[in-house]
Amino acid sequence: MVWLNTKSCVAGSWFSDKPFASSKCLLIMESFCVSYASLGTLLSEVDYQRVQVMSWFVYILKCSDNTYYTGVTKDLKRRVEEHNGDDKKAAKYTKSRRPVCLFWSEPHESRSSACQREAAIKRMRRTEKVELASGV
């Protein structure tokens, strides 16, 4: 069994030092991130293996001006670092809203399903995104 601690964010180079109350925080497991479990959830080894197979992620960043940015990536850690530091690879929207913090993520098996989910999230209202991240 793998224990997921979603109560508070881990301080680190790509996590916020001040976790947001409604955010799902991540536990880094061999470079794979899991954020969809609720507080106190135990994942079986089968579920853990399933997450490892999923190579695409839809993510929501919380920007310094309290707005949200949604995107798709294969590597969450690298992408958040690019949003925070690399002017050539950062999205135009996040360049002027640094620092950004990973607010929520969801694993997907294919780029196609991740992009479809991203489009659906971008159509959501702000309150719906907060509910999504809080698991309501």
C-alpha cells in the first residue's frame, strides 16, 4: 500500500511554501505524481502501477495574481519549473504571473484524453475548478 498525504504541500523547488487550503497536494513517487486521492486514501499496488502507466497529465496552476492556468504535459515537475523560470518555454500567460504553484493534476493514458479533459476544464467557471481541486 502507498500512503498519500494530501493534507499539506511538501515544500520544495516546485511546490509552494504556502499551500492553498483547497489544493490537492502531491507525493512524488519515482517521478510520478498523484494528486487525485482524497485525504487519508490508501492506494493498492495495482492502483500505483496504473498511475505509473499513465504518461500524460492535465494540470491547473495557481498564479501569483490568484488566477488559474490549465495545461497538459508528460512531466509535471519539468513543466512547472519551466513556467516558473524558463522564459522560452513558459506560457505567455504565466510569464507575468510568477511564481506559479501546482494546484491540481490528473493522470491520463493518452495525449488525446488529456487534451479533451483540458478543454473541458478551460470551459469551467472558477468556482467549478476550485470544487474539482477540492474533490467536491
